[in-house]
Amino acid sequence: AAQTSFSVSEEVDKGTVVGNLAKHLNVNIRDLHARNLNIVSGYSKKYFEANSKTGDLVVNERIDREELCPNTVKCTLNLEAILSDPVVLHRIEVVISDLNDNAPVFLEKSYSLNISEWSPTGERFLLPLAVDADTGSNSVTTYRLNSNEYFSLDVQSGDDQSASAELVLLRSLDREKQAVLKLTLTALDGGKPPKTGSLSIDVNVLDANDNTPTFSKSLYKARVNENAPAGSPVIQLSATDLDEGDNGRVVYSFVKRGNFNPADVFVIDAESGEVTVKAALDYETQSAFEVHVQARDKGFSPRSANSKLLVEVVDVNDNAPEIAVTSLVNPVKEDAEIGSAVALVTVTDKDSGKNGKTRTEIVGSVPFKLLSNYKNYYSLVVDGPLDREKCSSYSITITAADEGSPPLSSTILVIVHVADVNDNAPAFSSPEVNIYVKENSPVGALIHTITATDPDKEENAIVTYSVMHGSRITQQKTWLISINSETGDIVSLQSFDYEELKTFQFQVQATDSGVPPLSSTTVIQIHISDVNDNAPLFKEPVVNVHVKENSPVGITILTITTADLDREENAKVTYSLIDGLFNSISVRSAVNINSDTGDITILQSFDYEEVKTFQFQVQATDSGVPPLSSNVSVNVFILDENDNNPAILAPYSEHGSVNSESIPYSAEAGYFVAKIRAVDSDSGYNALLSYHLSEPKGNNLFRMGTSTGEIRTKRRMSDNDLKSHPLV
């Protein structure tokens, strides 16, 4: 990502325009609102905000440079400008310019100097340091001394430090003339106009020794590691005094300057001048110390000399990198494009050099990566497809390690939640569902509950059900059922009759509540299950069958058939005889029925002359539970066979059959001789008799009526006729 630098003075009014972001982001002003221009920073206050109408970066909070960047030459605020659709990150550096809004201040309310009257001209006396919260040219740049005849002021430029001043003795002091001199030291900063601060100085003129201690160096330099323990040596100072006795015996001390008191950090041995570490040093807090030291003799009127000690704190890799994460989008939609920014990651290391150089990476395999924006600023972006249904959140471990020896590292866990997108249609367990419903079930009965599952969540997973009336699959019998749109309960709207309707189908659609909604379908195949509600039916209530007498045992005389509108077991029929009597014997001893085929066979041969007809009942029973049955009456008629010879009845009185008859000789033709009577046990044509006469050849005297059995003469008898005529 690119970087843009702006500058603005501290203490400007809220709403002050810092610069135009639209120009630097190369974005049309009309698109700023839609792309949600936003300013993100890691500071506790939101010092700047973006005007989405003009594209300007404007001040939102009071900016106090001295509060934000104390004791630093350059004060910058780092921001991120973020645009959406697509996501664009742009780093902004705002340099805060210092205003001369602070006057120099002396920490001492007053200051006293004891100067011997023997002090030589040209002797220098270090004066207190004024402090100014401003920096650069607005800090203390020079000092002024009120007009007097004894002292002048030597001002030294401080380079990176503030200017300092020394009092220079111009002429010898005479305590007897003036024991105390009143001076005013004025500190001026570089503002336009400059601000000032003053300090009253009392110079006490003393009688005392005439030799000032002298340091071996005017500037001492030392280096010490930041992790040096208390008591570690820093440097050995040395000062000499040409005087003897107490006037030449030197003691060492620190000189407090401004806000800094060296005694808080170091210890100086007053006798030896050895400087050692007192408190823990931290390179990251302060990398160097400017320490002013003084050597003072023990004379009655002690004289002193000053020197400067520069202590450089050597950096040690004692700070692990610090990782800060600013969330941009959480949760992130599961259909987020690759490269979409999720969070900003900033890595800082307070160490310097290699100890402060860091390497940042993601540990493990996740569909995210770190994209370097600028130096140690990164964007956490999507690097692969997301699927909430497979993984609803990711624990992303980010580690940062410096290049120190040994290296230090730190780790942060970022939880990224994945927001659901309606990318899954409801799913039925099967593309076709077979439902079996008993016929005669009551209206409104629950026949099935259809269920579709949607792995999405919340609204995207709320499923409603409907019948697709207009589909090719759905038939015109959907009025037979109804479906509850919320529960998927399918209920019947009428009682089904298997014998009228055996099956029908329709299509059910499951639709989720996402935007836009997704749906899927399944085919419902309704099978009406047969219930044993139909008894077997005979074609006729009575069946007549004719059987010849003398028929052999075992022949089939009739096959009974029925129709059962049910199916399978409910339609499987068995046959049986209902026992009864005829001619005092059981029907079961005369006939038998095959229970499976309905074939009726005879168990005896019938004699028409003994029994001409009999009746029995056959029962047809299905295999339902409970079974249903019906009966049919069977009338058996025995057909006569010509199995009996005619029998001539024995003679009886009044012209009955006789064995012999007498006729007069004079009998005319047609004379009634006798009548033969015969019977036949058969019936019908088998019992219809005809009579015939047989006489010896050549007689031809008699004739017989074939139907009446009457014997009559054909002619008159002649002498030639025999007296006795045997007739058969």
C-alpha cells in the first residue's frame, strides 16, 4: 500500500482540513460515501476523520504535540485510510508541527552562587537550565543576563539539546565592596515573537581558596549495556586541585539540570569519583544521558569545577516484538473474495538495529495471509475459499520474531468468525420418497412428515415446504393431500379407497428464507395400502351342477371361483364346505373341495334311482386380518343313466300279465288276447318302454301294440293253425 504525508500544526481548531484524501487515493468524490471511506489508527483518541462529501482529512480532536510526543524532535501520527468494495488500504503519516505555546521555565525558584573574591577573571560558573516543552526552534535557544559590571554570559548551542549558559567573571570581586550581587537570567525560545522565562540569581562573594579543581577532561564518554545490574561501573572521573589540605581535597557530585537528576540513575563516589549504575537502564526509554559533574574542594570557601559526562546506553535484545491487531471485518462473509482485508496488523519492537528488525508470519495452514503494507504494517487478508458449513471460525496464530541473538518472539491469536451466506439449498434425504397409507384412514390423518436439512444458519436455514402444483410430475390429485409449510407434515384431505386409487405422486419443494432463497424438490409417491374391506364375491348366489349317475369317484364336477377386490393376502381366498346332510349322510362324505383351487370332486358314485338331487354350501374366506367370507349354495342334480332293464310285472287279476291265455276259435281279427305290463327303474327316455312280440315262424296270427303292450289277433284262426301258440 502507498503512503501519503501531511503536516498540521498542533492546537488547530476542530474541522481544520489537513489535506485531500480523494486526490491521493485517486477516487472520485461521488464514490467516497458508497465505498465507506474510514480512518483507522491505534491511538486512544480519534484525532482525525474523513469527510466523505469532500474527501478531506480533517482534525477531529485537540492535538497537543507536547502530550503526544514529549521530548521528541519529530512528532508523527500514523493512520490508515480504508476504502471498501474493493478494499484499499492507504497509509497516512501526519507530521504535527510545533507551535510556540510554551514559555521557558526554570525549575528553581531562585539560585545562589558562592564565588570567592579571589576567583580569577574568566572563571566560569554553570547556570541552571531552563526547560521548554516545545521542541526545535521553539525550545530554548539563548539566554540573556541583566546588565552588570562583573559578569558576562556565555551561551552554548545545545545541538540536539537545549542551549545552556555559563556565568563568566569579567573582573575581580571585592567582598568588602559588595558581598551579594543580584542578577537576573532570562531564557528565550526561538518563537516569533519569542517567549521568555526568568530566574533570580544571588551571587555571594566569599573569601576562600584561590585554586579551582581541574578535571582531567572537559568531556567524558562512556558506554554501558542497558541490562547492566546495579553497581556496574560506568567510568572513573579524575579532578585535581593544586591547593593543599582541605582546599586541595576534592569531592565529586552530580549537578541536577532541568528535569533530569543524574542521582536517580547513577551513583558517584564522592571521594573516588567512580560512577556506577544505580537504577535499571532501558535503551528504549532513553538511549543516552548527558550528566554534569562537579568537583569541589573542601576549602573554607570551596571552589568547584564542572565537566560533562556522556553515557551511551547500549541496546540489548530485551524486548520481544509487540503485535497489535485492529479488526476491520469480523465476522467475514464466507463468500468473501480472495484478497479481502480482515484486519490490520502492526508489529513494533522497542529495540534498535537488528534487535528491532522483525519477521512476521502466520503459523499453520489457514485460508488467510499477511500482506505487507508498509514496513511493519500488514493486512490480514483472505487467501482461500471460506465455507462456514465446514469451518465457522478460524484461530489464526500470528508470530513475530526479531533478529536479535538470541531472537525474541511473541505470538497473538486472532479469532476470525465466518458469517453465513445462503449458499446451500435445502436437501432432502432422497430424490423420491415412497409413502404407504392404509385405505380408509380418517380425513386429516398425518401420513408422513417430510424433512429437508439446510447446513446454513439462521434465516438461511429456515425451511418452508410447498406442493409444486404446476410441475410436470405433480398430478391432478394434489387436492387429496395438504402439507404444513413449516413442519412438513403431510395430511390426507379424504379417506382413500385402494380399490379406486392405488397410487399417485406429487412434487414437494423445500425453500429456505435466504435472500435470494434457494430450493430443492423431491417426488412423493403415495401408495395406498390395501385393507381387508372386501369379502370374496361369488358370481351367483346359487350354482346348479349336473352329475351323471355312476360317475367315477374323484372326478371334478365343478370349480368354484370368486372375485376379491382387495389385493395380496387380503385377496387370497380359500374354500371350504359347510357340512350338511342328505339322505341322512354327511355332505362331506359325498363331495370334497380343494381349498386353494375351488375344485369340487365327488367321493362316491351316485345312483339316480337312490338319490336324484342334493344341496350343500361352499364358503370362500380371504386371508385378511380379520378374514372376511361369503357363501354360495350348490345344487347337485344326478343325471339318469340307462342302467336298469325293464321288468315284466307278475300276473295279476283283471287282465294283468299272464303266463297263458285262451281264446275262442271263432275270435275275429283284433280280438284282445292279453296285456303285458312292464316297468323300468330308470327315468325319462331310459324308462320309456316299447313292446314287441316274437312267435314261431310262419304263424303270423298275433300282433302286439308297441306302446300299449296289448296282444291281439291279426286274423281269424284257421284249421291249419296250431292249437297252442308260444309267444315271447
